[in-house]
Amino acid sequence: MTPRHPDTPPTLDETSKAIIEQLQEDGRRPYAAIAKAVGLSEAAVRQRVQRLTDAGVVQIVAVTDPVQVGFARQAMIGIKAEGDLEALADALAGLPEVDYVVITAGGFDVLVEVVCTGDDHLLAVLNDRIRTLPGVRTTETFVYLKLRKQQYDWGTR
């Protein structure tokens, strides 16, 4: 990886890309197995993964099915807003129920995904937390009925 400006994606060499792809397939894959696959020592892989993590290129987490861990209601909320979109996105990102925030172009200014324990919780998040934020004009909620696919193995470019 080369040093970069905060808004510029890092330049990844082929070895770093291969390590990322190994971790996308299995985030618990042992460094020894990754090392064998990419042709480095285990210590070198460990160092590269640490640098990738420190740079914010990768995040190694356990991805769960929200329903199976007590969150019966997920929804995507489209928000039409006015004013500073970045300030609004930051405020939304600070809500514990929000797990995804993106500023968009198109019919909505911001999209957020929320994970809630049920419909009453979703209503409280919408009514008491999101709609009261400065800049929010309207919201449209898309309730998830069933999660069919959630993968993070798109590789690298």
C-alpha cells in the first residue's frame, strides 16, 4: 500500500488484493493458510492484514442474520433532506439502530438501514429519532420481509 490522501483509495498490490480475497471468503482463515495461498510468510501476512485494518481498507467482523440474534425488523429508509447532507449522515450514523448510511443521488438524499427488535422499536426510531433530526423533510420506509442474500465476497479491483 502507498501513502494516500484521506479521500483517495489506497493503491493495493496484487498480494494485498489476494489477501483481501482470502479474508472475504473466510474472515477466520488462519494466517498460515493465507500465507500459503499468496506466497508469503505467516508473519508477512499478519503485518499486511494489520496495515490493511489500520488503514480502514478491511474490517474483520462477524456478520449475523439479524432475525436469529433478536432483531425481528430490518428496514431501509429513504430520506429526502435539506441543508448539510454530511452533517445529517453523521447524525444518522450515530444512532445505534443504524448500520448503514449512504448519501445518494436520485429520489432520496440519504439511505439508511436500521435493525430493530420489532415494529414498535422501528416506529420509535423513525418517529422519535430520525424524523426529528434537523434537515429531514420526508422519509419512506422499506420494510424487509425476508433476507435472501447478504454477501461481502465481491473481490477487489
